[in-house]
Amino acid sequence: MGELFSLMAVLMSPRSTAAPVAFAIGVLLISMVSYQCGASLAKHLFPQVGAQGATAYRLGLSALILLLWRRPWRRSGAQRDWRALWGYGLSIGAMNLVFYMSLRTIPLGIAVALEFTGPLVLALFGSRRLLDFVWIALVVAGLALLLPLRGQMQALDPVGVMYALAAGVGWALYIVLGKKAGAAYGADAVTLGTSIGALLVIPFGVAHAGGALLSPALLPYALGVAVLSSALPYSLEMVALTLLPARTFGTLLSLEPAIAAVAGMALLDERLSLLQWLAIVAIIVAAAGTALSIRRPTLTEPLVN
């Protein structure tokens, strides 16, 4: 993965803004697919170690992999934003824990659609144009179809919904604080932030699963979850975060719910109702519409706020 950051350095100094933007979009697509495949794999670990144990596997092993690879202790700097770094790391830990808790009772695609409201609200924050309120209305319509407000047999579990919405808050904080941490620590922000997140979630995993976490039979699955769900996507997302404004980054994730729904169908045999698919589509359209309506930067306007 070291070559990835070398390539990034080359692409960050083009004659126009097109190359880094295209690179950031490609990086995000790979990150999203990797993340959802990892989440699907993690759900298979729930019967053995629970959502808490799967989260501990994910962040604990990811932190170990990144620490051995990056060795951030070799680099030091005079200006360090410890507050942003710890906020970034704690948001990673909390976001992952509550998201996996939501997957216990609601489908992956719906959980991601609900979680996605966090970065979408961040993207719409401070909007004043009439068109922006159209996207907000679509989000509200999508949530109205997803939330367990109807007295139907297939209504979603309200606890799982609350966990997914809490993950959305964590995701928004991850975007905002990740930009600050990335500006201060560069690529090491992912390693240090993941390690802080691991410190938060490992006690929950040990308390729930105990010695089951040490089972050799689960180690290959745990490593797969760690690489696909954290080590690889977080590294790729940090590249995108350093190339794009936080608002743009949030809206470019509009395909995430659809990718999650497809991954749930293909890997977990999850099926969604027509209304649930309509809700996911409404949220995707709102996110994509917000992204398309963002004013494009000029050649003299920086990509990073």
C-alpha cells in the first residue's frame, strides 16, 4: 500500500483540478465496496462473538496491521492537533460499535441508508437555496418509509434503527475531525485514529465474548474483516479527505446505501421490500442531487477547506 501514497503525491500536483478529483472518486468507490464486503463478513461472526466482538476484531487487528506497516512513532512534528486526533479516533470507535450493533436486527442496506443521513445532513448544513430543501424533503420521505412508524409486521426494530442513526452522527464527526487530523498527521492519522478507536471498543468485545475472541478458527475471518472494513477503506478515505472538501466528500458517498443493499443480498441473503428500496433510492437521489448542485471549484479555489 506504500505505492498508493506515492501515486497520490504525484496526482496531487496536476495542471488542473480534474486529476485529483477523479482519483478521489475512484478511491472512494474502492473504499465503499471494500467496506460493505467487510461488513457482510463481520455479520457472519456475530453468532460466535457478537457485534461487540466483531467490532473489537475489526479495529484491534486493523490497528495492529497499520501500526506495523506505518510505524508512526518514527515521525514527529512540532505542531500536533491532539484534540482533533482523539476526536477522530473516538468517533471511529463509537461509529463502528453502534453500526455493528444495528446490524444485529436490521438489514445491511437499510442500516447504511440510515447511517448515511449523518454525512448527508453535514452536506446540507447551512444550505439556503430552494433546491437544497428539495433534497432535504427526499431524505425525510426516505426516512418516513424506513423508520418503524407504521403498524406493519415488517416494521424495523426501533433499537436497531437508533443504533444506525447514532452511527450516522459518528460518521459526520468522522468526516469533520478526519480532515483536521489528516491535515495535522497526514497518512499517520488513520493509524493513530484506528488505534484510539480500538482502545474504545476492545473492552466491549472482551466483556461480551471473552475467550472466544482467541479462537484460532475465527482468526482468518477476523483478519478479513479488519482489512476490508477498516485498514484498506480508512486509508483510502483519508486520501480522498485530503483531496476534497468535507461537504463534497459526504455527498460523493451517495452510492453507499445501494452498494450495501446489493452486498446484503449477495452475501447475506437479505431481501428488502419495495417500500424499503424506494426509501433507499430517495436517500441516494438526495445525496447525488446535493453533490451535483455543489458549486464546482475554480482553478484558483483550493480543493481542501
